[in-house]
Amino acid sequence: MQPDTDNLATVLASVIASERSAEEIRAHTELPWDDVQAAVTNLSLRYIIRNPDGEPHYRATQSTCSGWCLREGREMHGQEVVIDPQTLRWFCSDCWEAKVERVRSIIELAARHRGS
């Protein structure tokens, strides 16, 4: 079973701030067990999450925000993170909003340039 992007992002988001076992991921996300197992397997094979030394707890391989702030995952406990659906890289909400605004500005600039 191939997990969908939403399930991959949900499972990834659940291990950014704290290490969790597959059981803890299931309890935290409230996803069905089969979906959690498929997502954990997929993310592990892609080296997006890992369980060091075969421990039962998973953690995100990416340890800092992909944006300009470089906040560490453990600082994100209880705070919103955004998972880029194309790359599965995570951002804090402030950096994601800044990234979206930059893209909007580029699109608007290109549209004005075409209209000139």
C-alpha cells in the first residue's frame, strides 16, 4: 500500500519535535494502524525519518527548519510546522509564509512584466 501525501506529512509532523514509536505516532495522529505502518516504512526508506540504532522511536532526519530561521525541530513542540508536499521538507509557519509571499511577489512581477 502506497501512503498518500497527507498521511506522509502527518506522520512526519508527529516526529519533528519529539521522537515517537509507531504506536505513539498512531495515537498522536489518530491515523489507522495500516496507514501509520505504510507511512513509517515509506519515510524510513526515503531517509526522511529514522530510528537510530534500531530503537523503537522515530525522529525526523531533517533537524532544522528549511527556511531562513533554522529553528531546530525540538523547538517546534506544540507549534505549527508546514510540510512541503513536493519535497517533504518541513518549515516553521513563519518561514513557510515568507516563502509563499516571495513566490507570490515573483508571480506578480512576472505578470506585470508581461503586461508591459
